[in-house]
Amino acid sequence: QHKVIFNSLTLNCFMKIIIFFSFLLILNVSAVAQIKLGIKAGYNNAWADYPGQPDLIKQSIAAFQFGVVGEIAIRKLLLKSNILFNQKGNYWDDSKVIIDDNRWITYRLNYIEANMLAGYKFKMKRNFGLSIAAGPYAGIGVSGTEKGEGANLFTGVYNIDRKAKFTN
């Protein structure tokens, strides 16, 4: 049997070599690549569809999104990615449809969303181009609320204030 023993000096030297070659690779890519980083923020006219809600009683809600975006362009190839906090939801008013129990509810759901896109850039004119990209997307629900009020003939006015529960 042959036993190989790594001491701390060997591992330290090995790590320095890996870091050195990684640094050279990054320098090589960054010499050819154009790297852009930024912040994205915006307004959403958010609309989410939930089972059991008739379409005629739903309205969109004002929501927002924000996060970080990045892009690496190597000649005509393109890698884009972002991580965003995004709100979705709707406003539900069933007072026009249901007579005995009316509810006015705002559903607001908060998501963390990420994607990674790979694409190709077409240069059409001097300062104008087109890019086509595709890739995976992932989103996870992190929090949400259901707020509003209701009224019925038996109990009168009641408040609705619940936390959303996400299931897989």
C-alpha cells in the first residue's frame, strides 16, 4: 500500500497555484469581455391569478421590483443575470357579484427571482443592436399578505389580515 500525506506546506503551495491560475484566467477573460453591473428598480402593474377567483372581480395592484443585474459580453456572445425582489398580487372586490358576503381584499406576494440568460448580440448600426437570449429562471415565495375587509348580513363588518403560506 502506498499512502500519500499532504502537509500544510503542500496544501498552501497548491492553493497559491490555483489562485494564480484563476487570476490569469480572469485577466484573460476581462481583457476580451465587457462586464456591466447595475441596479434595477421599477413599477409593476402586478396581476396574479389564483384558483377559485372569478375574473370579473379581480383588478391589478401597484407593486414594485428591485435588484441587481449583470452582463458579460465576449465579442458577440452574451451572459446576463439578475436577482430581483418582485411583488405580485391582485385586488379582489366581490361586492358586485356576491350579495350576502362581500369582501375587498388585496393579495400581495413577495418573491425573490433569479435568472441566467445566454445569448447572441447582433450589431445593426453604429449605436444600435439586437440581442436574443434564453435561459433558466427560478423564483421562490418569501412572504405575503392578504389584507382587507368584508361584510355580511349576520356578522357585519370584519377585518381580514393574514400572512401567506407558501407550499411546494
